[in-house]
Amino acid sequence: MGQPILLAELESHLWEAANILRGNPVDRTDWKSYILPLLFFKRVCDAWDGEHAAMLAEYGEDSADEHRFQIRKKCHWQDVRAAPRNVGTALANAMRGIEAANEKHLYGVFGDAPWTNKERLPDEFLKDLIEHFSEITIGNSRVASDVIGDAYEFLIRAFADATNKKAGKLVMSLKRTWKGGVRAVVFEPLALIARLGSKTRKRMTRIRTGSK
């Protein structure tokens, strides 16, 4: 099952993902738009795998109703990892497939990064990123408390600091979507924050301004 991933361990892994992006024709202000969707994609798939294994052990079969999120055929992380070419297309299709299968909760969650742009994101580069994230397992058994949400906040602040831009320019908000209070990242225009609850608005204000 493995030990829970510590915050420092996950932060380090996220920063190494940023290092992979260095030297590629992706503006550093956009790095978060690639790292966070990949992390969340991996999180969804690892959680699904854990649920699948638990159901096989207890019932001898899988039940779609017992999964927090649904993953369609050819939309799993391992399907994208196994793609020999056109990795960006496989990745985009998998993300859209997961959104469509979980439209009520995950519509638009993966954002609109140009995964199919081979000039910016050639296959070998995407394979490097995918293999990097494949090194960690972030299913429910390995993620304790709010460690994932805390890591998102770290990356938001880190990129804001690295680019000398206020985090208020970021187009994302955090919502609670996981059982047990683990947060998932949801990409939304900041204009939509006004529609969220007061606690979420206060949280986003703190993240955007860097206040405590």
C-alpha cells in the first residue's frame, strides 16, 4: 500500500515537473496549466485503480457505482502512457473522456492546454512528463488529509513568485470534490469566483494576494 506521501515530497515532484518544462517552447507563466491537469489526471486514475483493487478483493468484481469518478475505455493514465505516438492527442482525448463521463463534477476541470500542438509539445517531451508523474502513486491510500490541495497552493505561489506576477492572474479555483476533504483543482475564470461560497472566495483571495 505504501506510506502516505508527505507534502515536501509532492512539492519536490511538482517542481521537478517544472524543471522538465524548462528549455521547451512553453512560457513559464503557462507551466502550471500543464502540471496541474497532469497531476489531477494521475490522481483520478490512481484513485480509480485503488477502488478497483478493493472491489476485486472484497466482491470479486468491479462495480461502476462504487467509483468516485468514472474512467471510460482508453481514457486511463496507463492508456496514454502506452501511446507510441500522437501522445498529445491521446492525452487530450483521455481528459475529455473523463470530463464527459463525469460531467456533473468534472466538466472543464482539465482546462484548455494545447496538448496536440506538437511544435510546443512534441511526443518525446510529453512522454518525459508522463513518465515523471508515473513515478508516484497518489491514490487514496497514499494521500493523507489535504496534502494534494496544499501542493496546488504551493505551486500557485511558486509560479507567481517565479514570474513576478500576482497570483490573481491565475485562472483557477479550488473546490472540494474528494471524499475526506481532499481538494481537486477546478479551472474556472476568476469572474466565476463571485458565484462560489464565502469560504471559497476568502480562500481564493488569500491565495491570489499571498496573505495568510
